[in-house]
Amino acid sequence: MARIAKFRRRRAHSPGVFQTLLRRFRGREQSLVRAGEALPLFLFSFPKGAADAALEIESALSLTFQGLSAEVRAPYQDVLVRLPAIVVVVLHPANPCGCLGHHHPRGTESRAARRLEMELGSTVGEIDLAYDCIRGWNPQPLAGLAAPEGDEQFANLRFRIAVLAVLLHELEHLAFADRPEPEIRSRSNQFYTSAMSELVSETYGERYGMTSPPLP
Ligand SMILES: [Zn+2]
Ligand SMILES: [Zn+2]
């Protein structure tokens, strides 16, 4: 919260800074996402025509994440407090390497992110997310799940949790550059499972992964 207050003060002195930045991501659109006090300010950069995907990820952060119990969010407490006040999130439908997302270690950020950092005088982090790949990602066997195949509400819920899991995974890399991948991966997999469990049981009234197999 102190981080954000500091940023706001700074912004008051440079009102045009985002306008300047927005022109730097040529051929792309941007949105500023203020998803809650516990989260950094996100600057989404997405291809023209991908506003719907950007909006869905925004509501995953501002509604879905905020709506999860403190218990499910707790493992990321120490990550969130260590993040820079602003994180640029570069959205692509897919990555050529097939990854769901990356963090951009210090020194490898886009030029736009580096200039923003210079203009704001505070650290800016950067990650990327491949939203179509995340939509197709199926990290857990869904056998025994209460929701019927092809249920659109369920597919949306799963996308939102998956996108949060990937985003938090990459944010943890930003916050703790030296943490080993298996540790970070195990935390994001656990987050996916517990968030799915919580939301599916709220939405469908059944415990995720704990229903009986369908009768023949
Ligand atoms: Zn990759
Ligand atoms: Zn990783």
C-alpha cells in the first residue's frame, strides 16, 4: 500500500507520463488495471482486437482473485508485498516457444517498460502471458469434476483461475529471482488446485475432484 501511495504521489507530478508511454507500445492497446490495494498497478499491453481477453484477465484479478478466501491467497502474500508498484503485463495469444508465460528478468524488459521506469523513477516489472495457450491448458485431470463437459461458466472459471495461477507464478519469479523453479511451480499448482476447489464448490456446491464417477 505504501508502494501505491508513493506511486500516486509521483504520478501527480507527471500527469502525462502514461500518455507518453501508451504511444510507445506501437500497434498495441493498453489498459491500466488497478485491481486492489494488495496488488501492484498492472499495465496490460495487448494486440488490437484482444480487448475481450484483456478485460477477462482484468476481472480475474479484480473480482476472482479478490473473491478468493484469505487462506487461498495467503501463499502469495510475501510475493505481492515485494513487487514493484507497477508491473507491465504483455499479452499474446500464444508464445512461439509454447510457454504459458514468462517473467522478464531485470535488464530484459521491453524498451517501453524501461522508459516508463526512467520516467517514473521507480522500478517497473514485466511479464508476459499467452492467453489462448492458458485457455487450452489443462493442468489437472478433470475426471470426477462436478461440472459437465462443455459448461461455459465452468470453462470461464477455469480460465480465470489458470490465468491467475500463471500470473502469480511469473510474479513470484519477479519478486524472488533466486527461488528455484520447482518451488515456484509447486506453489502455483497448489494455488490452482485450492482456488478451483473453492470456486467450484461455491458455484456447483460440490468439492472439486471429489465427486463419484458417473454411473454407467
Ligand atoms: Zn518460453
Ligand atoms: Zn517458472
